[in-house]
Amino acid sequence: MRLRVRVSMTMILLLIASFVAAPPARAAAAGDVVTAQPTTVYLLPGKLLEVPVNAWHLLYRSTSATGSLNAVSGTLLVPKASYPLGKRPIIGYAVGTHGLGDQCAPSASMSQGREAELALVSLFLLKGFAVAITDYEGLGTPGVHTYMAGISQGHAVLDSIRAATRVSGSGLSAGGPVAVMGYSQGGASAAWAAQLQPSYASELRLKGVAAGGVPADLHAVADHLDGGPDFGLAAAAGVGFDAAYPELDLEADLNDRGRALLADAADDCVGDLDKLAGLRFSDLSPVDLMNQPKWLARLAENRLGAIAPRVPMFIYHAQGDEIIPQAISATLRSEYCRAGVNLRWTSLPAPNHVTGAIEGGPLAIEWLALRILGLPAFGNC
């Protein structure tokens, strides 16, 4: 006598599932969103004049200067009105020097109404573009800010754009046009994003990069600032490089005064760094810090110009820049031009570094908007 067993399709599927292992979870990758929390940004202190956008405070994955996966914070701003011309463009906006302490991060200053660069960011928002603003590595997150480590900063900018397309509810998607802009520290970050994009984030449809007041050669900038009123910026860059490259071991090469001063500056915002005005590296260390082989190697690695960007570039610099001499940016222009970069160079009549940002910013934004819209760029090499 045969025993007939009736087996349902559900039982078969359960049986199969019991023998099939669940697929492994995808490993974390640069551009992944860790968290995205709704936030509010303001134009003025006292939480006055709320910027009328949808905004998120982000924590996303990026890559350090030495190739390790890290977590970086930032802010995403998306206009509330729909974008009528297809996929909404995304601008990776790289801010200038804010300082070393977490309280100095752009995401903090925007939420408190004290972010000066929102005036320029707003011009992008008015065009309907989304803007992703990175805090950079170690600024607003655990660890020391890797200030002026250009490779880390370029990664952080590109990954902020990647992360923007992965924020639920933002309405953004991959494959739309993107552009990058920055001034001063942000100018270096923007130029690094341009150089790194083909190998690091080739999927991004990068249409153009605008970089102003670019400290392309940090050794030359440090030599210029040594002993001057803005020496604090050079000292902060030393702290940032030491955080990016542990083998530099800056503390071991400092004297007691240097260790005390830099420890005190490690959580300062940019306005507090003037306490170091007039000092020299020789006041902080018994050795010639910047000319040690370990420092020369890392400074050379972070010198812009060795890789030719594949997208149109707009580089601008104030003639009277007292912090980053225009000649440093002009050298970068020459190197890019020799490499065949489609580059538009603008020498501004501005008498100092800050007014260079004010004069050049709107020009850069209009130039980028034309690239986003698909108009051709004409260089002046």
C-alpha cells in the first residue's frame, strides 16, 4: 500500500530556503549614507531667516588620505520647488577654512545662523540646484580635522555628492549633472575633487569645477606665512597633516612651547588662530619641520597640478591676496594648461583674500551654471 504525501508549494519553498544561505551583506563603501537627519539652516544668528529648503544633516562614508574608509559629516540642501529640466543638479560645495574644533563645522554654523558662505550657496539654491556641503574629515566627527590634506578633502567632497543621491526623500538620483565649487581651503578641495574624480568617482557626471584662492603648493604657502600675521593657518595645517599621516609624529618634533600652543589651538575656530600671529616654525620646534624628508614627501603628494582634470576648470584669484599669493595659483594654471586642461583663469582686482571670495564667487557660480546647462566652456590658456 502506497502512502501518498501531499506537499504544498509553500513547504517546498521553505525547504529550499533552509538549504540556501542568506546573501552576505554588502560591505560599506564610500558615499554610503550612515545617517540622514532632517535639520534647519538659518542665514542669521538667533535662528533668524530660515532658509526655505529641505535640509538633512548627514553622516556618510568617505576615504582618508591613506585609503581607509572613514565617516564624514555634512549638510544637504534641496530646494522645495520641483526642478523643471530633468534630474536636479547637485553642487558639491567645499567651504573655506573654519578651524579645527568640531563646533566650527559648517553643519554647526548653518544650524546656528552664522555661516557666511550660505550667501553664495543660496545663489545655487535659487537656480534650483541641490547643494551638498561637507564638513571634511574630523570636523564635526570624532578625531582631529585633517585640515589641508587635499586628498582627504577631495574624497570628502566627491562622496558628499554620492551620499546626496542616496538620501531617502531628497528627490535626488544618480546620473544627474554635478559640479564642484570652493574657495581657499575649499579651492584646494575643489581642485582635488577635479583631479581625483576620474579614478575615484568616475560614475559622477561632473560638468565643471570652480576653484578660487587655491593654495596649490602648501610648502610655498607655509613659507609665505612663516612669521606673518596669518601664521596660525600654517600651524593648523601642520596639525591637520599630522592627523592625516600619523608617521609625521608632529608632537615628537615640537618643543615645550610648540606642544602647548598647538594643543591649545587644536579645538579653535579660524578667528582664534590669530593668537599665533607673528610666530615661526622655528619658535615651535628645534628642527626644520617643513624640510624634513617625511614632511617633504607628504607635502609633495598633496601638491596640486600633477594630475590633469578632465572637466572644464574655472580658477580665480585675488591680485592682492595676502594669505595665498596669486603666483601660487598662477603656477597651477600654467601646469594645467600645459597638460591640456580646458581652463578659464580670472585674475581679480580684489585687494585681499576675503574680498577675492566676494568678487569671484558670483562669477564662478554663473560659469558653473552654464556648464550644468550644457553650454561649452572656452578656456584662456
